[in-house]
Amino acid sequence: MSGPVLAGVAAGLVVGVLLTAGLVLALRFARGTRELGSDSEQATFRTLHLASRAATHLRDGLDGDDVRRAARSLRTLLGCDALAIVTRDGVLALDGPSHLVPDARRVAEQVVSTGRRQVSEGRVDRPARDAPSGTVDVGTYAQREAVGAPVVARDEVVGAVVAFADRVRPPLVRATEEVAQWCAAQLELGELEASRTALAEAELRALRAQISPHFVYNALGAIAAFISTDPERARDLVLDFADFTRYSFRDRGDFTTLADELRSIHSYVELERARFGERLTVTLRIAPEVLATTIPFLSVQPLVENAVRHGLEPREEGGTIVITARAEGTQTEITVEDDGVGTDPATLHAVLVGDRAGHVGLRNVDTRVRQLYGDDHALEIETAPGSGTMVRMRIPLSQPLHDTEARP
């Protein structure tokens, strides 16, 4: 076979290989596109993704540090030339040309003052698309129009969303109104979350305040009683008191581990034993695998204190408290049981719903766990007059959002 013929055959083989490789790549690309879904499914995903990103940046309000990032996502979502988010005080976040700031504030001011959407011509800012090539006369420039929609939260106009385009058409007007309503909903959700956080912090402060008057007075009195008769015991009790108060008033977030809480309970029990003597017995039945469970800070100790104050203290002979913790499926089950005087279930129910005073620690712990994990995690309480009390709390074993807060 001659050289030219061999060269032709080789060239043909190369072309065939390239065509085959191209076909394979084309098929893979087509398959990958199908796996991403149809055009409408991809558009839905893109819309949800942009809305989710914007929601994250609106959590701190319209004047928050991240609002400009929200404006960027919303501009992409609307497909407009520029987008501004303006508070009723004129604080502005703009994603687009900076010379549109005066126009954005002007439109937003009209929206806030009227409480209604506004469609307005913007300033002259760039050549028209159909302007003759090389023409610079101002008369050949196109005006950028704007539509502003009110952001209404708590029945009050708190700001405006302003979108800019070469020409504002009805679809952009409707979409801008929808975005403004969506922003209002995000603001109200953010305020609700802030209110829940503030309530949780207030309840935690209430728990700490509850510790102060009753327990501190008794603990110091017990320590004073041992100073002259048993100085070594008094010293140990002072250390227990220091450990307990240091833990109770720490500033390391709203979560801890079961192991840390049990160490604090040990200090608390030692101080109470200084008063009760042999009348108080505490038994621990803790499965080792649940010691690392993340739990709300000061959630088990108040249950133990409730058992002492309302269960055993009224009983002349005192009694026993049994603290149990074990894994139950995806939950850690913690129970605090005493053989004290017990109480009327109806009375305790009235306390938990806030219709009656008393058992402050028990009520606050119940409220906190329901807020954190849902009503199906409410405290379960079994009690009756003369039959003691058992309180059960169930905490999820896995809490990714809280794990880091629980560590020192």
C-alpha cells in the first residue's frame, strides 16, 4: 500500500475517532441536561435558589449589613437592569449603576408617602439601543423607567422595592409587587424569630433569678453553719457553691452537654445535702453514650431543684431523687423522679399553662423545650398527692445547629 493511501486511511481513522468522541460527549451532555429537569423545572429551581439566598440576607431588616446582597439576588430574579431596596428613612441598598441612587430614593419616597406602587421615568443615563452608530447627541439617549412597590410589615409601610428597566411593562410591575410582599413576609418572620430568641433569653434570666433568692440564701446559711464545727466541710461547700454559680451564670450560649449539666447538679446536691443531711439521697442512672448529648442550658437542674423544693422539702423524712438518662431511638430520654409529697395533676397543669403561680423552673423548662423542639417534646409529668413526681424530658440525639454552641 502506497504512502498516500496509508495517509488517507489514517486520516479517516482520526476523523472517525473524533466523530465518535464528539457523539459520546453530546450524548452525555444531553443526558446531563435531562437529569437537571425540564426548562420549567430548572426555572423553578433557579427561582427558589435566588429567593432562599435573598431571605438569608434580609433577616436583619431592610437596613441590615447584607441587604445589598439581597438586592443582587432579587435583581437577578426579576431580570431587571437595577434594583434598590429602600427603607422609609431613605437608607438604600442598590444593585446597579450608582447614578440611579437619586431616582431610587425619589420613587421610594413617593411609594412610602402614598403606600401604593409607583411607575416613573428615570433619568437619562445611556444611549438608546437604536441610536445611530457614533451619535452622542443627548436627544438620542433613552430614559430608564422605574417601578416601586411598598414593603408593608405590621400594617405599616417600612420601605420600598424599586426596579429599573428600559421600559417598565406589566409583568415587571406585578413581579416587583410580589417581591415587595415577599420581602415584607421575610421581615415579619425575622422579627418573630428575634422575639422568640428574646423570650428564650428572658426565660433563661428568670431561671437564673430563681436560683438567686431561695437557693443562695440556704446555701450560704449551710456553709456558715459548718465554718466553726467542720472547717474542711465548709471549704468544700464553698468550692461547690463557686462551681455551681460559675456554671449557672456563665456566658457560653444557650446549650450545654448533659455531662456538664450533671456536674453542676452534683455541686447543687452537695449544697442541699448540707441542709438535709441524711434526709436527701440522689441516685444517678446515666448511660455513658448519652453524656455528650446537647441539651438546653439549665434544663435538668431546675427539674432536680423542683423535686427538692416541692417534693422532698415539705416531707419531714425527706426522700430520694433518681436521675435517669438513656438513649431511646433518636432521642435521649431524661427523667427526674422523687418519692416526695406529689401534687394534684390539675393544679400542675394550671401552673404549666400559666394560669397559676408556682413551679417556675418546671414551667420555664417546659416552655423552652417546646419552643426548641416542638410541642411533641413537652415535659411529661406523672404525679399525684402523696405519690411523688416523675418528670420526663426527651431531647434529640442529633442537633447540628446546636452542637458547636454546647462546647466551651
